[in-house]
Amino acid sequence: MKKVMVYLGADHAGFALKEKIKKSLISYGIKYEDLGGRGIKGDDYPDFAFKVARKVSKERNNEIDARGILICGTGTGMVMAANKIKGIRAAVGYDKYSVVMGRHDNDANVLCLRGKKFSSRKNLKFVKLFLNEEFSDEERHKRRLRMINNN
């Protein structure tokens, strides 16, 4: 099994949750790298989405399962920006089903979370699901991913 490496990024709206996620990753024994923000109001989420997405895209290989976790107010801005980077399959996690199926069927490699008006406890459960769920490797899912990658 590949070792998982997680790259984290958040704007000011996701900073507090990012700090909680770091503590969870430590408790799981998973290595991570924090690529920013520092909780400064008015910072720009695309900066962090691009940093994390580029790192995940570059670092994925046969030995390392590089994944990203991005947090902004809704998760929507982060997912839009991250998906601009070649090789990234970012998904917004808003419930258990979306997180599990995003990994299982779509091999999502970046999880985008909502930092405002949502339970930190639920988000931390989503992180654990994202890290534990494997891609199904079923031919129909691989075919669909090839279709995405070829456009």
C-alpha cells in the first residue's frame, strides 16, 4: 500500500478548520505539509488551491499517494480553482456519501471543505473517510477518468 501524503491549504474562512485537521492527521500518523494561509482576512483562496493542487499533481507516483485538503467558506471556490490544474480531481465534501463516492468512483485526490456555518466535527469525519476510502479501480470508472483526462 502506498504511503499517503496530505497537502493542506485554506483561506481565512478555513484557517481554524485547517488547524484542527493538522491535529487529526498527526493522531492518524499521516504526514502533511501546510501550504498556507495564515488566517489573514481577505487572503485569496485561489492562491492556496493552486499551491496544493500543483503539489498533489506533481507528487503523485507509485510510492506516494499525494492528496490535498482545501478549505474556504463554502468549498466551492477551492474546488473550482483546484480543478484547473492538470491531474487534479477535486470534489466538495458536504456529506458522507459525497466524500466516499468521490474517492470510490471518481478517485478524487483533493477534498474541498466548507469552513463556515458547518460542523468541524463532521468535517473531521469527512477527512478520515477521504483518507481511508480507496478508488474502486473498476473499468467503468477508469474509462470515465480517461475521458476526463483526455479533454
